Amino acid sequence: MSRWSTDNVYATAKPGWRAGAASLVSGRARERRHERLFALTGANPATRILDIGCGRLGLRRHAPDHDITGLDRVPRPEYPGPLVVADVLSGLPFADDEFDLAYCSSVIEHIAPADRAAFAAEVRRVARGWYVQTPAFSFPVEPHALLPFAHWLPVRLRRAYWRLGVAGEWERIELLRRAEMTELFGEPVAERAGPLVKSWISVRPV
């Protein structure tokens, strides 16, 4: 099962300095990202937000007083708010435009490429606006395994190489290029690490 979570993605990684350092860097990056979230989307505490792939805390970690409904594929009894357990690809139990904003961080890369158009269509259906973030294919380090160039390798070589990373169990993750994000959710903005694009963020303001 793909991880659908906006929590610390390295919490279940193999222990070691790489996972520890990445956890710190990732945490700081997420804090900066969420500082930009509300400016980019126009969301406020009254905005009805659907957090797709919320994990244990998701967006509530950064905005505990906002009107956020969590969505995950598995039960999250520790989630501090309303939670719906459902699979986007099976259709969500919401009316069209039921939410003001769909928030989806580091999830779309876990969806098989053949299913991404259907996933994106359902995300766009249930909310008038959206904020979708995903790691960039062009960044030279695969962010889940923390391995240089892993995502640029053929699957057969990538699977063998994966064992050297921090992610543990093999998962076929296909990172997205700018063109694919544009097709699915509209022209993205770049989240950079120095001169390199680390993530893509597509936004439709509420």
C-alpha cells in the first residue's frame, strides 16, 4: 500500500544519520512550505479544506485551528479531527465542490502513472481550489530512499539499488516532471533547493 501521509516520511526509515538529517531538513522545508500555503491559496481559518493523505496529523500539525477534514486510505485513530477513510481512485463520498480547497502533499508520486488522471480529476471535482505538491523528477536525489539518481534508473536497476537507501521496503515511486503536473493540476511553481527545483506545487486559489 502506498504511503499517503504528510507526516515525517522518515519516521519509519532505516535508522541512521541519513534519515536523521533528512528528517530535520524535511521538517524545516515543510514549515517554510506551509508559511507559503495560505498566501498562495488565499485560504483562511474558515476555508473548508480536505487534506488528502493526512496521515496521523497532516496539515493540522501546522494549522490546528482551521476547518480541515482528513482523508486517508487507512484508519488513523490518533488523527485530531474529522477523518474520512476512502480511496480517491474508488471515488470520494463528497459532492462536487464540497470543499473550498483540496490539499495534497507528497501523494501523487505514489499513484501509478496510469491512474493519475483519474486521481487528479477526483481531487479537482471535490474542491473549488487545490494545492498539490510533489517532489520533482529533475532533482538528483530520490527523496524517499535518499539515493542519488535512483529515480532516473530503469525499474530493474532501481529496485536493486533501493536496498542501499533508507526507505526499507521497495515501492515503485515515479516522480513527476513539470509537464505532467501542468497537465494534471495546472502550471506549477517551483520549490527550490539552491538553484535546483526540489518540488513542484500546483495551486488553484480558493
